[in-house]
Amino acid sequence: MVSSPSPLTSTDLNALAERIRMAAAQANGNVHDLLALLRLLEQLHREICDNQFQAALPTNRQALYKLLRDIETNGGWPYIPRKRLESFLGLVQEASDPHER
């Protein structure tokens, strides 16, 4: 079911985004802390998608069409890509000193 606009405003979302940016900056380049933050964001993405979002999906064609048009118009489907381990290892290998191989 498509609901009317919620009390969650763009100001709320901007404040949340800023807190996440601050957390990333506080990691100060610490790869383990940054990885933990990325894992948390991915977990939250999954939880929201699986629990709240799916339950809120429209139950009739007109509402579904309206939602799909809104998604298309306002930026597409949210997706958090994962780096493939092979791609990551390739980047590490490229960055390593050729004399160390």
C-alpha cells in the first residue's frame, strides 16, 4: 500500500546522512572501522528492504504503477554494490610494488 508522505523529511534524511559522513570521517582512514560502517549500512539496507519496505508495497496495479513511476523519476532503485573479492585482490596486486612479487 502506498502511503502518503511520512513525517520523515529531507531534513531528517540530510541529518542522518551527515552523521554517517561524520562517522566515516572519524574512522580516519582505519579500514576496519570503515568496513564495519559499510557492513552496518548494508545490514540496515537489507533489514529495511525485507521488513518495512516489502510490507509497504502497493497491493493494486494503479498504486504499483505510481510507485514505479516515482522510483524511475526520482533516482531509481536503491542498491548497495559489493566489491567482488577478485576485483579487490586485483586492485591490491596492481598497487603492490613490482619488486615485491
